[in-house]
Amino acid sequence: MTNSALRFFMTGLMLSMLAACSTTPYQPSQPPVDDRSSEPTLPQPPETPAYPPVEDAPAEQPRSAQPAPSPQVQTPIKQSPAVVALLDKAEQARVSGDLRSAQNNLQRAQRIAPRDPKVYYSLAQTHMSLEDYDLAEQVALKGVSLSSGNNVLLKRFWQLLTEIRLRAGDVSGAEVAKLRAQKY
Amino acid sequence: MAQKKAPSKKRTRSKNSSPRRKKQTGFISRSSLLKIAFTLLVLLGLLTLFLDVQIRSQFEGKRWAVPAKVYARPLELYAGAPVSLSDLKIELKGLGYQFRSKAAQPGQAAFSSSKAIIATRGFRFSDGMEPARKLILDFNAEGVTRLRDYQGQDVPLVRLEPVLIGGIYPLNNEDRDLIQLKDAPPMLSEALIAIEDRDFYQHHGISPKGIARAMVANIKAGSFVQGGSTLTQQLIKNFYLTSDRSLVRKLLEIPMALLLELHYDKDDILEAYLNEVYLGQDGARAIHGFGLGAHYFFAQPLQELKLHQLALLAGLVKGPSYYDPRRHPERAKNRRNLVLKVLYEQDKITQQQYQQARNASLDVVEKGTLLKEAYPAFLDLVKRQLRRDYRDEDLNSEGLRVYTSLDPITQSHAESSLKSTITSLQQHHGSKLKSLQGSMVVTDPQTGEVLAVIGDKNTRYKGFNRALDSVRPIGSLVKPAVYLTALEQGKTLASMVDDSSFTLTLPNGQTWKPKNFSKQSHEDVLLIDALAHSYNIATVRLGMEAGLDEVINTLNRLGIKRKLDAYPSLLLGAQGLSPLEVATMYQTIAANGFQTPARAIRTVTDSHGEALSSYPFQLRQTIDADDVYLIQTAMQEVTHSGTAASIYSSLPSHINTAGKTGTTDDQRDSWFAGFSNNRLAVVWLGQDDNSPLPFTGSGGALRVWKNFMRSQPLDSFEAPLPDDIKWLWIDTQTGLLSAQECEHSRQLPFISGTEPVEMSECVTQPGQQSNPVTRSLDWIKDWFQ
């Protein structure tokens, strides 16, 4: 009896240890992500890497331990004071009707923060005011592509697209955009 | 005027007749003499009038053809800017800043290990003035952490003045930077007048005193050591007359000098002189004017020059080639010291100033310290883009300012990566690689701006621009377009692709048997792996199934404008493209399906800074966001486990990249094209005589790419996840749905509706699963039983 109790206890203990090793806490807000925190088994990059003179034929290279691409969580954009300053300047210029200056400031902002959807939102607005509806639409679509996961922004972008398309005379396109906006 | 002209014709005729009469009679009457004298007088008057018109029209009109100035992008400084201390030094060196222990004057900088203090010069941009100011920058390993003004107030953003990278010159190749007299250091005029024409402010164009003084000096010396020409005469000579030393020219010089002095005041004449004077030769480019001379010899603006430098410039006027301080430093120094001596003797400087300046070194920088004309390949691209909108004569004479996207820091790293890799390959392979060449294009894939272009391993060589004009087969670089076409037609990354060998019969009856690089064929492989490992046979099968015209359509949507022929060999990259075209193509993928033309120019302004045209950020979505997400994933597999996996021996693992290697038949071309979020680089290596290389795309071009990318402030590539994409676990051997715990399982993205519906055995028959965890558990269970 004691023997089988011990066996039962030991099995239970080992199983629980294994289970602890093999499960990760469930995080509902994130898609499953491969563990990217572990160090790759490739040798660490030396300061001045010495390359082999000729690398192996491409097809025959061993599979590296570098983690393969996996679903990525969009890191939220942290706006730098520089971008905030440029967006402010651009907004002032746009409101006062100096659209070229607004455009210049927004392109400066874009170079600093090319993944910040807000930059594209203002830039699309500016092109709309310049009556360049084609470019305004494309810039807004670029903003959409950078806003995935942010429903508030997506709604605003599709509302802007509705307006751009209406002004451009694209009634059916505006209708589509309006429906997209309502989705968020 | 008109009245005067009519009689002149008559008199001219009478002038012609008078010598005849002279011959006939041998006697000239008094009245004839008078007539002749009168005629000559009128003629002289007319000539004077003619010269007067000439002088005034040229002096008051546009005096010089001012070449367009081409500028690099201005460096943006702000807290968080990914600019290291050493990068800042590269930029400031290109701007000719003096590195001192204290930054006291504009154009000076002081550094400590993690801090920089710079006194900027300020610059008038087309969208506003950036004032000159003193700034304190703090750095860490990532870049700038804090930016303050000298009062300690945080400053959000500052633009440094842009580096001047080139000009567009008129046919005579004269280059100059116009200056105004009020902006020239007073000591420059003092020195010039003291050594060349000390009576300048007293005489009326010619100086008998000066001529006498020169004659005495020449007799004393026994040779020609001093000329008697005034500054006005010298200006006339350079400005209006040809350079031949004819008597007519000499005779014209004097009345013209007198006339010029009659119309204009001394300061106007002096200002024209300062801008006209010839100071040296840089290859085909003639250096004119002290404004440009200061940059050419000292890499500094004229206003920042010290006494000894100004004296040298003034001394050079007499013989720019004879006193060339780079070729004849001793001569130049003697000449400079002579100028200083004269200044001292005329009480223009104190003895202390004299001694100090005399003892100073020449301070002339090496040729090429400034970055003007340093980037011929990039400048070539700029000129081609400009010529679409501007006439040549506007570009080389109107003083236009062209603001470009060139990043001198990025360009500098690209150049050293290409050069060092080529050198090390040549050292290793010896004479086989004697004529190894390379080219490179770097862009910011999000904005489409071109940051760096290299057209030759000798990066300053103004010859064949390989980045734009070398059209070489792109090999496997074409494959992402083939796979993208297949994905658009409903294939998934988990589709099984046949990589077994086959023979294709072409319409003309010929047969073609594509082979893999390794000469081995494979059974069914996952589509994503066929791209990652660059399998040729699988690619040809996929491409033929998708349709050659469809693949060409995809290439067009990716930005290739060239006419492409629908031959099957297109699928393996037999088509030639330039590195710039490849960059355009990959940019569309990097920018999530938005085609963004490669832009090198931001704005063009007139000489007053008024914007003439701007080249805004343009884009057009040509690839669906879902499809581009899939191909981006596959191209990340290339750099993680495929043919470019060696990247991560150089780059940190948290920086995600994507790209593709390319090697052409017989290894004649070695390509790599790849990107992070903020940098896209295309590298080509090959030999101009088209001979084979002893390495592949990954052995050559990829090495340049890695070296370059390692030097860059990289932003990890993160593809935005479209709404319609879901990641699922699939079985790598069958492409069927699987689960995380199953063996051979792997996560891949699918567009909703295209995911496999069938389950792998591991899921349908869990009893037969061979999951390692379950296997271990079984083993433990057995042990305890």
C-alpha cells in the first residue's frame, strides 16, 4: 500500500513539474507567439565576425535555430516630442490654410515615425484639403494598414475615407467605406 | 544715339577714302588732317559708347551662370533620434565643423564620451529659418537621449544645415558660391587690396603709381615679380575679355576699366571681383570666387576663416596653379607670409597678429574632405530626375537649390561595407576576382526615399553607374513575385509544392529542364520552404501553373516598368534589372503592398529659397494587404532558416528582417535584397567581364548587406497583421491542420477561408501521436508500473 501510495505521489509530483514546464499562462489578448526570448543556439555574433570565405550552397544550409517568423503583436507607437511638435505645427498650418507647410511638416514627421498612423491621418487630411483625392485616399489606406488592432483609429480612418471618396465623387466607394467605419 | 550713328557711317567711308588720296597726292592738307582727327575722335567715341553698353549690360544683368546646388537631407536631431555620437561626427565633418575643446563659434563642436556641444550655423530652408544656436546633446548606445539649448531648456527638434553634395555646372565647368561684400570678412578685402592694388580706393581704374611701383620692383628684382594691373583691370580681363595676351586686349582693358569705375562704385567692383576671381582647379571643375575657395581649401564658410587663411586666399590670386597650397605648400606659405608682411607694413594688422598668423600652418584640408562631388552615383540619379522637369540651362545657371534625401551617414556606412567586403573577397580569391565590382542602393522603404547609391567600388568615380545602368539577370530575386502570384491565386504558405525534376517543352519545340542549385530535387515541400530554400524546380512548376503573364503582371504591380518577355526562364530570374529597379520592387513588399516610387529629390527652390516644385510622398496600393502579409512571412523565413540564415550571426535576433538571395547561371551575379522596417538595401556583386564568381548570393552580396545593416539603427520589421489573417498550426510534412503539441507542427498565417480543413493524423488519431511530452509521460508511467 505504502509502495503504491509513494508511486502515486511521485508520479503526481513529476507530472505536475512537467506540466509546469510545458504550459505557459494563457494570455487572451495575444495570439500564440513562439518563444522568442530564448537565446538562439547559433554562436553569438563576435564583434568583428569572421566569415567563411565561401558559404555553403544556399539550398544546403543547415536549418538555423533562429526562431521562425511568427504572429507579431503590434507594438503601440510611442510618440516622441519631436513628432508631437511637428504634428502640432502641421495642424496649425493646415487650419490657417498653409497646406504646403502642413505637408512639409508631416513628411518630416513621417521620416521620424514612419509607422505612426496619426501622421498618415493628418497627411491624408492635408491632401484632401489640397483636393488631391487620389493621393489622400492612398495615404489614408496606408494609415489603415498600420492601425490593425486599434478600432478607434480604424473607425476614424474609414470615416475619413468616406469623406475623401464623397468629395472625389466616388459615391459607391464612399458607401463601402462608410460600412467599414460602422464595423468598428 | 540714332543721330550719331548715321554720320558715323559717312565718316567711315570718308576715312576709307582718305588714305587713297594720301597715296595719290602724297600730301595731306590741314583740313584733311582735321577731318581725320575728327573721324578718329568720333570713332573712339563710338567705340567707347559700344564698350560702355557692353560693360553696363553685363555688369547689371546676370553676371554669372550660378550652378544649381544639391544638398543632402538635413540631419534631424531630437531626443530619441537614432544617431550615435560617431554618426554625428561623420555629419559634422562633412559640414566642415571644427572639432575643438569648446564650441564657441558657429561651425564648431566639442565632444566628450557621451555628450556633444555644437554651435550650429543655421540655415534658411524653404519652409522656414533654422537659427544658428548652441546645443547640448546627450547620447547613449541607442542614440540621442536629450537635446537642450545652451540655457538648459529642452528643445524638441532641430535641423542641422544640410551638407552640400554637388552642383550642376555649365559647359565651362565654372563653379562658384556667390557672396556679398558685407558678408566677406573685412580682412579679406584688406589683404587683397594690400597685395594686389594698394591704391584701389584712390585710382580711377588704372593706377600710374601702381605701374611705376611695379616697374621699379621688376627692375630691382631683374625679373617680372609684380604686375601693375589694378583690381578693376583684372576684373575687366576676367569678366569681359578673352584670356589671350593680345595688344588689342591690353588696349581695350584700360578704357573699359575707366568706364567701369565711372559707372560703379568701388564696393560694387570689389564684390564682383571677389566672386569672379579664379582660385584653382578640381578636375574639370574650375573654382571661382572666394566663397567657394574657402570651402575648397579649408572646408569652411568664408565667414569662419582666420587671418592666416584669408591671407593665403588673397595670395593665391596671383597664380592659383603656381601657388597651389596642396601641390606647392612651401611656395604657398611664402606667398601667404608675404601678404601678411604687406598687411603689417601697411598697419592693417598688429605685430602680434602678424606673428601669430605667420607661424600658423597652412590649414588646408585634403581634397575631398567636404562631400561636394563625393557621391557621383547619387548625383547622377538626382540629375536624371531633375531633367524630367527642368531645362539644362536653368539647372546650371539659375542658382537653383535642390534638396535631396541622401543620408551622408548611411552612404558612408554603405561605402565602407561594400569596399571592405570586396577587398576581403579579393584577398581570399586572388586574381580570379581582380575585376570584381559592386553596386548598392539603400532606401527607406516606408517613405520611398533613396538614402544611398553606389555605382562603382571606387565610390567617387564618375563613370559607369551600375546602380542605375547595369542591367544584370536578377536570379532568384524574382522568386517573391512568382510566389506572390501563386498566393494571390489561392495557394497558401502550407500548400505542398512538387520539387521533383521535370522537363518543360517550350513553344518552339526546345526542351528545358530546370535544376536546383544543389543539383538535388525534392519530394513535396511546403510552399514557404520552397521559397526559403530557393528551390528552382518547385518555383518553375508554381510559376507555370500560375501563368507567365500573371507573374509579369505581378512584377509590374511591384513597380517594374520595363517590358518583360514571357519566357519560362523569367521564373528563375533570367530577366535583367538594375539594382534601383530591384529596390523599387522590394520596396512595394516592404511597404505592405503600397508601391512607392524611389524618390531622391524632396524640393527644388530658386536662388532665394522660394519653392519651385516639391516631390511629395507618393504611393499606390497594388498588392492586397493579406497577400503581401503572406509573402512577407515567407521572406522572413529566408532570413531565419533559409538561404540567408547567416544574417543572424551578424544581426541581433530581436531585429526581424526579410529578403532574398540571388545567384545567376554559372554564378556570374551575386545579389541580395532585403529589408528591416526602416532600411532596404539591394547589393549586387559581379565582374564587368561577366566571368563567374567563386561565391553565391549569400557568399558575396549578402555579406555586404550584413555588414551594412549591422551599422544601421535598425527598426525591426513588423508586418501589421491584417484582420483577415489567422495563424494556425499545421503539419509540415502534409500541410494539414495540426496542433502545437504535435510533432512536425509549425505555425503559419492563412487568409480566412484558405486554411486547410483536413486534420493531420496527430489530431484525428491522438492515440497514435508521438508527441515527445506524451512519450516521456508514457515512459515514466512504465517505469513506475
